[in-house]
Amino acid sequence: MDSKSPFNDQPQSLTKKFLPWTLYALLPIAIIRLYFYPTILPISPSDQLHQKSSIITTTSSSPSQEGKRADVEIECNYSHGKWVHEKVGPLYNGTTCGTIKDGQNCMRHGRPDMGYLHWRWRPEQCNLPRFEPHTFLQILRNKHLAFVGDSMARNQLESLLCMLSTVSPPDLVYHAGDDDKFRRWHFSSHNVNVSIYWSPFLVKGIEKSETRNYNQLFLDSVDERWASDMDQMDMIVLSVGHWYLHPAVYFDGGLALGCHYCPGQNYTEIGFYEVFRKAIKTTLNSIIERIAVNGNEINVILTTFSPHHFEGEWDKFGACPKTRPYEENEKKLEGMDEEMRRVEVEEVEAAKTNAKQGVRLRVEALDITKLSLLRPDGHPGPYMYAFPFANGIAERVQNDCVHWCLPGPVDTWNEILLDVMKRWYKNLIPT
Ligand SMILES: *[C@@H]1O[C@H](CO)[C@@H](O)[C@H](O)[C@H]1NC(C)=O
Ligand SMILES: *[C@@H]1O[C@H](CO)[C@@H](O)[C@H](O)[C@H]1NC(C)=O
Ligand SMILES: *[C@@H]1O[C@H](CO)[C@@H](O)[C@H](O)[C@H]1NC(C)=O
Ligand SMILES: *[C@@H]1O[C@H](CO)[C@@H](O)[C@H](O)[C@H]1NC(C)=O
């Protein structure tokens, strides 16, 4: 996890020999340093009739709903919609905030086409407003929002920080770990803390090293590097997934369960979908248990799996060459993207059931899988490095077709996040 290049641990030699069913994992594993995930907002049948109503309407019609919250909220299936062209561009650019990781700062790295900055997500069932930094900060006043996960969590956090910075520049008040994997910012204007915790499995894990080329996961224990701070968190955004594709050995209750891609070792290959499910379950159940003990209220968003768009070899020119979004029906959600998302959405639903009886938890999936699948144009590709073609096109050109350019499609994830928060914290929305 040190990491100069996002690719420095990619198991090139392994990829040719993968078991057939692990083929989905081939491309992403080449770039495995770059990850994260999202979810969908489930709609209950009784809500469907009301989906056309806007959030604002809801607020004004709900004085008697205090105390009933979640039961009466109006929800929108954000993942059903299309990308429409929009003249007005993003709220920020590559130089307005200092928090964009180099590899995702496509503007500064000389990406020449700008078309990818001019698309808005239009959900079929509701109106998704442009991001409102003031509203976001107002809702979070005196609160702590924590992002927990892998590099996709970081991608989403950095988008949020850039958008919030346009109205209130934050101070970095804490940083630790190599590559500053644990950081906290303070927005003094609203006394808001926003932090990020590196935890690529959410559960306890030992990441691979020079001496051991596979991860070890302990599926029954939540990762205390973030979980021990849970009593100080008001809202948590969880985002993981791509690290589950790596070779790994899994343990549960002190026993070895099996492994994923561990040739030569005496473990049974069990793949990673059910392992992933177990880890998400452990995570959400731990949150529920700690809320019961600590007595605080926590709102949880699980960002669903974010698809990659490798069309060719990761280190060849043109690995993700598209410059326009797909049409809604041009690209079907399938394979690993579909499975990983399904696990997440199902486990969020299970957690809602488990959390009943007075536990102060709200949880939703931020279902960005399909809408992100439609954005093959949004990745850094070769612009993960600055001016990659300054000396012409080399034979080998590394490409990041996993993470997203900032500004870029991830800004939309945060627009949806805010829309969900506006439902959750209706009474805090300024009128
Ligand atoms: C949301 O819409 C998508 C695309 O139409 C559909 O596949 C999905 O099942 C819907 N989700 C819910 C919870 O209704
Ligand atoms: C970025 O935004 C800043 C502030 O809004 C502006 O001064 C600057 O010209 C912009 N840069 C580019 C490349 O658009
Ligand atoms: C924000 O973090 C600081 C420590 O950096 C802490 O003193 C403060 O209480 C936190 N505020 C909130 C609202 O979490
Ligand atoms: C693999 O594990 C089984 C069951 O634990 C054991 O019987 C067998 O001897 C082991 N094989 C090797 C090569 O270690």
C-alpha cells in the first residue's frame, strides 16, 4: 500500500493464468491500487406514487411527521435516468482546490478534450439539483462526516472537498499514515469535520506485502482503524470493492474459509462475492451494535461498486478512449459490476431490517453503478500522468480507467448524496 505508481503491485504474470470465472477480475486487477464503490436507493411500493414530488414540497407538508422520519420519506430511484448535455460546467476546476490527487487531476495533466465536463445526470423520477455547498455545510453544522474505504472513497471525498471549498475553505487538521491515508479537515465556518479513513476491506485485513503476495481478511471483525472512532461520527460514507478482486485468504471465526486466487496453497478457491457480502454484513452489523452501545445516531451511505472501462490493455495507448457517455440502453449492467452492486444493495436492505427497534441508524445505498457505467469518458486514462504525449506516443502508456477525473462524474455522486441528506435532515434545510 505504499505506492508510487498505482500499478506497482499489479500481478502482470498472473493475469494470463486466471481461472475462467475470475475473468471479470482481470483488468481491474491490473490497476488494483485504484478503488471504491456505491449503492441504490431502494424504493418501497408506498413511496412510488409520490416520487414525482420534490424534496422541498415534502418539507412543507410534513410538520406532523416528526419522529416518524424514515417511514414517510419520499425516495427517488436515482440510478434510472440519462446523461444530458449541459452548457454550464463544474463548480470547480483543476486549480481551485488543493486536494485533488495528482493522478485524477486531468485538467492539470493536459487532457485536451473538455466535453466530459458538460454532462448532467437526469434521473427519470425526480429532479436532481446542482450541488449546493451552503446547504451541505448547513446540514452538517457541528457534525462529523467520515469517508471510509479505498481509493474510490478518496475520489468521492476529494470531489466533495473541492465543491465545498468554493464557499468555505477547510483546514487540514490531521493527517497520518503513508500517503496520508487518514486525514481530517475542519470547516470553521460551520464547525464541520470531514475525514477519510483508509480501510479497503472495511473488515480487518492485512494487506499484501513484499513477502506475501496475497491479502488476509478476517471477515468477522470490523477494522478498528476506523470503527474505534465511530462514537464521534454522525455520518459515514462507505466505499469499497476493488480490493476484493486481489488474491486473498479468508478467515472467519478463527478458521480459514478458503481463498481467492491462491495457487499452490492448501485453500479452497471460493471467489469473492460471498466474502464481500459477509464483510459488508459484518460492517453494517457492527455499526448497529455500536450505536446501541454508544447511544449516538449515525447515518450511513454505502456507495455502490464503481465500474471500470478498460477496453484494451491497461498499458497500451487507447485503453479507455471514449469521449462521450453511453446512452441509457447502450450499455447493460452485467457481470461483476452487477454482482457487486447487488450484494451491496441487498445488505443495505438487510441492515434496515436489523436496525429496527429503536436503533438510531439510517442507511441507504448510493447507487452509482449504472450511472457511472454510462461514463466511459470520465476516467483519467493516460492523463493519470502529466502530459503523457509530450514526446509522442510511447509503446507503453499506463492508463487509469478505474478512478475518475476531478472535476468529473463523481461530482454527481455527491449531488445525489446531498439529495439523500436533504431527505434525512429535512428540519435542517434552510428555507
Ligand atoms: C431503479 O431503476 C433501475 C433501472 O431502471 C432498475 O434496474 C432498478 O431495479 C430500480 N431500483 C429499484 C429499487 O426500483
Ligand atoms: C479555475 O477557476 C479559477 C477560480 O474560479 C479561475 O480563476 C481560473 O481561471 C480557472 N482556471 C481554468 C483553467 O479554468
Ligand atoms: C472536529 O474535530 C476536532 C478535532 O480536530 C474536535 O475538537 C471537534 O470537536 C470536532 N467537531 C465536530 C463537530 O466533530
Ligand atoms: C491440505 O489440507 C488437508 C486438510 O487440512 C490435509 O489433509 C493435506 O495434507 C494438506 N495438503 C498439503 C499439501 O498440505
